[in-house]
Amino acid sequence: MDELIRPRSIYVRNIVRDILGPHVPEELVEHAALSVGSQWFILLYCGEMIRRLHPHLIGKNNIEDLIDHITEFSLAALRGLKKQRKAHKRGEIGHEKAGDGMTANMD
């Protein structure tokens, strides 16, 4: 855990912090880093089930496509969080979950 998992977790958290910026609450950074990492964990621990459900998506020939997708998806989500946070600070959106300032009122 301390030799392999924790350093990689810190690495991802630092990248997420860099993308979201220095003024984002640490809890949000940790949640976002967990969301990014979870996509890889699901492949590691449930890979065989996913291969059976979606054999055309996960295989030796298209792993680069999957890596690109997860990277693009994660970056888009992080940029969306950053944009939403800025809009909230400007008063352009409300929030429903008290305290986090990140849940947009979609009504």
C-alpha cells in the first residue's frame, strides 16, 4: 500500500489539484481524484466481467483507445468542476448541497 498505491494516489491528487486550482476545498480535490482513479480500479478488479459485457471495448488491440477515453473524460469532468466552481463564486449558479458550492441547480 505505502510503496505502490499511496504514491500513485498522491500523484493523481496533485494533478487534480493543479487542474482545479489552489482555492478548491481539499475534500473536493480528494473526491475528484477518487473518481478519476476509480475508473482504473474498476478495470483492474472487474476487467474480466467488463470484457465479457463489452468485448469490443476492452482488448489488446484497443487499450490505447480506452486510455484516451478515460483521460479525455476525466479532464472534461475536472474542467467542468472548475468552471462550475468559478460560476458559483460569481453567483451565476445556485447550489443544493449546503457547504460544497459545487452542485448546480439544474431546474
